[in-house]
Amino acid sequence: MSAEKTELIPTVDHKPHAAFFRQSGWLMLANIVGGALTWGVHFLSKSIPEAQYAAFGTLLMVVACLPTMPLQMIFAQQTALALATGRERQLSGLIRLAWLWTFIVWALGTVAVLVFQKQIVAGWQLPSVTGLLVTLPLVLLSLWTPMFGGALQGRQDFFWLGWTAIIGGVGRFAAAAFLVLALTLGAAGMMAGALVGIGIGAFIAIWRTRDLWRLPAEKFDGRAILRQVLPLVFGFGACQFMFTADTMFAKAYFTGDEMAPYVAAGTLSRALLWLVLPLASVMFPKIVHAAAKSEKSNLFNLVVLGTAVLAICGGLGLWLVGPMVVKIVYKSSYIAATTALLPWYAAAMVPLALANVMVNDLLARGRFMVVPFMVALAVAYGVTLPLMLNHFPGRLEVVLQTLGAFNLLLFGVCAWFTWGVKAKMEAR
């Protein structure tokens, strides 16, 4: 074995069930701790005006709408495939090329934002341009973090993938608290805290994967890789759009004071995914690795059952306990509106969590027929939501009812391609 090979950290575990419980348990704990620290930033909402908090939620959703999920899954897939087939040097070339092009695209986008900054500030009702300027480097690091985090996920280095969430959460909370409480920077301070936290996570992921991207690069078949990754881009991109776009749409129809309770309800409800996403995150590279080696894997049934139990119990718990949490964390002016929105938001997240597991399984196995239907559903959602807001003005719950309906449709589509299409193929 060459010296280069011995430098690669052996993280792939060939005892799938034992590894799954250990790794998913750790990643779940890390996501809960890191997510709680990230969510702790929202305690600072009591120290800033409602309009500032709404601006923070809007800028945060700009970052959330970046294709971070597709990026992470692409690099998780490519890393798992490279390790399974001995193509580490081709992976090195792919990582370097993506690193360069994400910077170029970000730089071009940054120039456009700087040119139109006044129009953006006015259109989004931002208190000042500072928060927008802080968001620009945050966008770049938010693109790099899933790339290298995906490499960690693909090599099944879940130990350090978990620590990136925890340490990043600590940095985010500490920086935001100092900037808001000591320097009274408001939404800009909260965004700067996010910049610190994501920057720490990006640094750890880049450092831990240096043995992969520092290898001498070899040419790779770009067309073959495109055939592998484009379905992931559109499939996971559709999932991410369904998960994040509602706040961006709603912001165009409601004032900052009206949006503050919506942002609060969304923050609490999306916390449900802290419980369930680690299960799919651990499952995905294992299924990719097994498929590349033509090995059988039955992890999916275990993951979908665990996700269903956790998501439903979490949704019910949020419905029951959420009002008390709102009273502790947020201003008294948020309580009534946020509590009214919570049941709708939590209910909308449950089918999305289950659909996410199915999407991970389908795309890891290369069953890409589901992707056009997912994209069509996401487009239909993007068209329907503004129509509903125009037809029912002033009603924030309509956003969540529309989101819940389309998430149920997404769940149905994914369930059909998971079980229905498979049954038809077996019947033939």
C-alpha cells in the first residue's frame, strides 16, 4: 500500500447495523446540541426590535435557500463512490475544481449585490445595509461547508461531522450574544454570529478532508459525473426549496412586525429535523457504498420507521410544549401569533421529514425517475403560494397550509416511487 493510501483515514465501517446505531446516535446528539446552540441565538430577539428580528429571519432564509443540501449530497455521493472504487485522485480534482468555481460564482454574485444594494435593502425592508454586507461572506462559507462536510459524510467520518455542528454552534451563539448585547448591532450582529459559526464549521471540514483534496489530481470523466450528480442537484434542490422558500415568499406580503412571529414559529418547527435528518445522513453514504459494490443493504426500513416515530412524536411534543417555549424565548408580543402558527408549521414538517428519507434512499440507489416529478411539484408550489397569498391577503396560516399540502404530495410521490414502482417492477 502506498504512502498516500495510508494517509487516508479509514472511516468506513463494514458492520452496517452496529455502525448505523452508533453513528446516527452520535450525529443526532451533535445535531441537537449544535442546533440548540444555533437556536439559542433567537433568545436575543428579546433585545432587538421586531423589525430587526424579521430582517434577521429574512437574511437567514437567503442563506437557507442556497443549494447547500444538493452540494453536500453530491460530495457525499462522489466521496463514497471514490472510496469504494479507488478513485481518490479523481475526487481530489473534482473537489479543487468545485472549490474554485464556487468562489468565482460567488464573486460575480457579490458584485451584482453591491451594485443593487439600495434596491435590495428597500425591497426586503432591511434596517440598514450592514446585515446584507455581512451576509455576503456568509454565503461563500455556506457553500464551502456542505462541500467539505459532504466529503466527511461520504467517507463516513461522522465523528468530526458531528463536532463541526457542535463547535460551530458554540461560536455562533457566543459571537452573536457579544455583538448584540455588548455592541447593540441587532440583525447585523446576529448574522455576524452566523458567519463566525459557519466559518468555524467550514474550517474544520476543510482541515479534516485535506488528505483527500491534497492528493495529486487525476482527470475525471465530467460527463459521467454530471449524469450522476444532476439528479441529486434537482432532487435535493426540490426538497430544500420546499423546506425554505415559504419565508422568502411571505416576506414579500407581510411587514417586519407581522413576520417576526412567523420566523419564531418556523425556527421552532424546523428543529424537528434536528431529530430525524441524522438518520438519513448516516444512511445515504452507506447505501451509495453498498450499491457501488453490489452489496445488499436493508437500512432503509429501519431509517424510515425511526424517522416516522421521531417526527410524529416531535410534532406532537411541539404542539403541546411549544407555547411554553415561546413564552420563555420570545417577547410577549410574539406569543399569541406564534402559538397559533405552531401547529400548522409542525404538521407541515412531518411529511417533509419522511419524504427526505425516501429521497435519500432513491437517489443513493440511482433510482432517478422520481426527480422530474419532484421538480414539477416544487415549481407548482412556487406558483401556487403567491396565488394563495393574493387570494387570502393578511393570513399567514395560508402559507403553512399550502406548504403542508405540497409536502403531503411530495411524500406521496416519493412513497410511490419507493414502494409502488418497485412492486410493479417485481411483478413483471
